Amino acid sequence: MHDFHSLRRQYPVFAYNGYDISRTCDGILLSFDFSFDGLCRFRPQTRIVTENLDIINIFDSPAARAIVFSLGLVEAVSYYKAVCSPVFEVRCGALTAEQKRWWKKLWYHGLGEFFYRNGIQTDAESFVEFRCPENVTLPECDFHKSGLHIVPIGGGKDSAVTLSLLQSERERIFGFTVNDQPARTDTLRAAGLPDSRMIRTYRTIDPELLRLNKEGFLNGHTPFSAIVAFLSLYCAYLIGAGEIVLSNESSANESNICGTDINHQYSKSYAFEQDFSNYIQYTLHMPVRYFSLLRPFNELQIAKQFAALPQFHGIFKSCNAGSKKNIWCCNCAKCLFVYCILSPFLSEEKLIEIFGENLLDKPSLSVDFQGLCGLSPVKPFECIGTVREVRAALCRTIAQYRSAGKPLPCLLTLCDGKFTADDPLNDFNDSHNIPPEFQGFMKEMYDFVCTD
């Protein structure tokens, strides 16, 4: 394993050399060029399938290039982290001093988990210097609207809930995926939309980065949802969509380590949502609204809403470990969390039908379980709910087992009687960016989840 400080001394500059946008026979190809001076070069690409899309804005206009240049700045994080050079040199564009601060904030907080897991002590100011010209030319606003909405689909319960709430807008919706998986297309179909209403993008990792990982260079979590944000924005520009409707809940704002702001879900947080919305408006000057329809709600509320949508129960998947096989691995914190948060609303028999086994009866998951419900100080590094929400779900589930006269599964015995929980089903988070014309969908969900 290479050392953080020695790597920074040996490779002091990481460069963003260029980007390119080109047409192919079936879509648009975005190419990026990064390098560590004296070490290696990276040329990752992202392909956007367009044969099912009506492109109404110029794919490589100045406005389009400004978005793709920005996408490169967040793509760069995946490669920068291998060495964490003290200087990031942008050789293919310019950033104002304010924009540099914006990007440093995203990089620093987006790498919070990476720094923690690698034992790296650094701070937001000194970890990297953005070096580039500051004579920024603002892009022209040549955006033509189509009246469409884009809904990113991850294949889990959250995007299923968003699509179900937006049923009356169904004819105006396009789903969006990065490296499509069966659960995502199945979710689109279960929502009543044809396959042709999915925007499919395919992102590759340069093999040079995988080689460095094998050789012991630094590796870890990066803010993937920020890549989704910029890539979906470029796709919104292509088809003239005026809204990108996310499915991020209020729970995404909670840190993973008590007493810190280290958050596995930083680029799903309200702080990033606000920052990105401002970037769209003030840096890119585009009339696209970026907001989460589920931001007022917590994971327990979303689970209750999802439990009432049986058309999605047999197809949804949230497990990162099992994503390539489209399965629940049943051995990770994410699988356990989803099982826990649904357990008050779906029967044990239904949950076993979905997952294949009772995850609350697996002693091998006890460490993750204690992290989920706050019996240990580190919450698992996954996209999961808050300790408060998990505790509320478990208290309800324990009461249901007792009411049925059934013995508690082994994991529930670990927390039985160790905490009391209030009821987050009546919560409402006022910190959201939902436009007035979408707030009726929000109210519909609130009325449902707050009714026993």
C-alpha cells in the first residue's frame, strides 16, 4: 500500500487535459483525458444511447460543452484519488475563484469517506489547489424546452415510489440510468412506461486506474451521485427536459461517523442538491430544475409508501454487492437495512419471498445490525437511513412478533429493550426544493404515510 504523503511528493500534479463530444452510429460519446505527470494517463469514456431520443438541442454547443467540461471535473475525482496530488491543473478550461471554491467543497466532502477509510488527515483548504485560468467565458443559453422530466432510476424502492407518485405525468417522463441493470428497466416497466422511455448511459473506468488499484495506490469511495447529476443534466439538455426529479430522502443528510460530517451519501444530501441547483442557474445559466420529490420524507415513510406498491416488490434491488447478478446478496448492510426498514409493513413471509431468507435471523450480520441501530458509533457506509428511523422500524417489528406470539429472530434480541423510539412517520422536512406544481404529489404521499 502506497503512502499518502509520499505519493503527493512523488506526483505533485494531476491534470485535466481535455474532453471531447462526438456522434456515433447509435449515440453520443463523451471522452475525457486526465494524467498524473510522470505516472500514467487516463482516457475514460461515457456513451449515451440516443436512438430512442428526440434531440432538440445541439449536442456540442457552447452550453453543451460547458456541461461536459463540468462533468469532467467530477469524473476526475475517481482518478485523482489514486494519488491525491496537491495540485489539480485544469488545462482545458477556466474557473472563477468562486467556482474553484464550489468544486473544492464537492471534492472534499465527496471524498470524506475515502479520507476516513484510508486514515488520511487533511482539511478542506489544503488538500488540493485548483490551478487554472480564471477568465471564464459564460456559455450562451440556447436551451429549448420540450416539457419533459427526467427521473434517475437506481432500481431500489425510492425511485419506484417517485415514479408511482408521478403517474399523472407519465407521458412526460424519461427514466435515466448509468450502466443499466435489469432492476432499473423492470422498475420503468412496472411504472407503466415502455423501454423506449429510458435514457441509457454507459460509463467506463480506464483500465489504468484498475492497474493502479492492484498495485496498492489509494482507492475508495467517490461522489458517484454527482456524476449522475451532471450526466443527467447533459441528457436533460439534449432532450429539452426542464426537470430532473430525484428520489433522495431527508435521511441522506446524516453523517456516518458520530460527531463528524463524513457522509457516504454527501452527493445525495440536501446541501449538494442546493449547491448543484445554484451551479445550474448561476454557472451554466440553464432553466433546468434539479430537486428530490422525496426530500421531505424519511426512509421509514418511504418504506411504508413502497409497501403499498406490490407491482415493484418482486423486481426492486438495492444491493451493490449483488447488482451485477441482479440479486440480493443477503450478506451486506444494505440488504439488512432494506429488510429492517420494510419489516413493519410487509409480513415475514413476504420479506422471505423477496430476499430468500429472514435477514433478522442471521448472526453473521450482527456487526452491521448494531451499526444500523446505533449500538456502535459507526453507521455502515451504505445508502441507508438514520439510526432513529431504523430503531423505530425495529420497535414496530418487535411489537408485531410479540403480538403474534412468535419468538424474536436473533438480531432483534440484540436490541430488545435497549432503546425506545418515537414515530418518524409523522415527520415532515421543510428543507426541500420541490416546485409548487409538484407539491401536490408530495402532499399525496404525506397524507398516506401519516395515516395509520
